[in-house]
Amino acid sequence: MTGRDPLEGISPERLAWHQGALDGDPVVCAAPQPGQPDYPCVWNRSAHLQHRDVFGRTWSALPEEPLRVARKSPVVDGMVTVETGDHGPVRVAEPSWCTGIHEAEAYREDIEHQGVEHVAEVETPCHGPVPVLSVQLAQRPFSAIDGRVHAVLKVDEDWHELNAAGLDAAAGLLVEHASTLRKLARELSVLEASRGV
């Protein structure tokens, strides 16, 4: 036994997250690590596939349940059949952009076509890649509110429905914000150089 502090050399930021996990800070995930109860997860509470401790060791964040594999529904003559609780098997036209994965639904109005999800991620030193924006096409053909095709934009863990004009406006805002990020990156670069970072 050397008497060396096991946390020696860990950055103050990581130590703060570690202490927060131990103290029950509501912002910190703090999921227990199998076999290492004194070193819980130091990620924040946003969704993550792997937990990570103060040393960078990772373990699965997925619940211990049988793995269910989503399967494509067979398309026959451009139509797909979805099982529903209120209308039995329902045949619906399958758009070309749909991924073809349809779960059984309790209600016919919940049948949904979903396109491929496009995710923008920002690489962070503390939490690795963090999803900041997701977008995909979607349609609920039997919805009483609106059965048209629309885009869904996921921002800050919430989904927001947009029409074509709204999606175009969001793209413009992101392009505008990207120039802000680039300007700040140049400014930060100058600051880093002047401090010898």
C-alpha cells in the first residue's frame, strides 16, 4: 500500500463532478458502477449510452432488459400492414423516405412513418460527442390533427414539429449561429495563444 491518493492528477472539473455524484447533486447522473460503488457516473443527466466514472472507465447505461430488435415491416405493392389495438391490422401506403420500421400501436392514429434521423454532434472534452440537434421526416397519416409529412427537430431533448418554411428558417438560424461560433473560435484561439494554452 502506497498511501497515494487515487484521485491525484484528476482535473478539478472532473473532481467537482465526482463529488457532485457522491453528494447527490441533481445535475449529475451518479449511476452506481458495478463493482466500484465509490466511483459513480460523472456525466450530467442528459441521455448517454455509457456511464463514465472520474477515471474515464465506462459501463453500459442501457437497462438490463432483453434486447428487442426493430424489424422492417414487409412492403407489398407499396403498402405496409401495422397491427393496432383499436382497428386490427391496418394497411397504409409506405412512403419511399420511411425507414420501414413500424411497431404495433394501441391506436390507429399513432401509426407513424419515420425517416432516417440526422444528428449533429459537438465533440466535448468532458462528455465526448454530445448530440445538439436531430432532424428527420415524419408523418402520422391517420392523425386527427395533421396527417401531412413534416420534419421533426429535436433540440434540448424535446421534439419540435416544423413545416418546410420552418425547417428552412431553422437552417438559416443555424448557418447564422455557425458564423458566430467561428468568430468566437478565432477569438478564443487568440486568447489561448496569448495565455500560452
